[in-house]
Amino acid sequence: MHTLISIDTVRGPFVREIEEISGQNLLACNQCGMCSAGCPVASAMDMLPSQVIRLAQLGMEEALTAGGRGDTTVWLCASCLACATRCPKGVDLPRVMEALRQIQLRRGAVRMDLDALPPQLARALPQVAIVGAYRKYLK
């Protein structure tokens, strides 16, 4: 099922929930791509950080929640703040990513099993990504 883009999705409950949790105005992002250019984990993501925020702006909930194309990207974000420091509009993308993770957890998403991470991927990931994952996934 595909979500149609309308005023109801762009200013709908999903967008309001992200903005409320994150404290960020999603529409402040003008899609310059600086966040994606500076992301140390972008090469491991299913989609670029700028694509995640665009889908969030449009209220594309299916794409950003469990099973959607952006689901893996949301969980791989290391919250290192490289994107936030590069953003000319001051959008704190790690807060948006955290809001998306919280929404998934509130809706019953199962946390990822870090032991299931392939050893070759664990060796290839930046250390900050592993530390960020440890903080996010474990109680």
C-alpha cells in the first residue's frame, strides 16, 4: 500500500509526532544534502539521511517504520552530530532519527539483536556507530 502525499500527510499526525518528540521543524530542511555528505555511516545505510528527512517531511510513515525502506537507516544513525553541525538551517537530524526510533519502539518494534550483526560488518563500521548502537539497542 502506498501513501498518497497530501496536506493531510504533510501536516498529519505522523509529522506532528516526529516534531513533538524531536523538537525540530521538519520543514526547515531545504534538502541541501550537507547531512548526507558528512555522515560517516551513510555508506551502510539503505537511504541517505537527507532522504529520511524528506520522507518524514512528507509524512511517509510506511517507509520510515518497521519493515519500510528507511527502517534500517533510522537504526544505523550513530547520532554523532556530524549532520547537525553541517546543517545550514540548524536542523538537528539525530533528534529526528531518535524520534523515529522512539515511534517504532512505542508501536512495538523489536530491538535488533547486535549478536546477529555479521562480523565483517562489525569490523567495517566506524566505532562511533557501534557505540551508538549499543546505547540505542540495549536496555
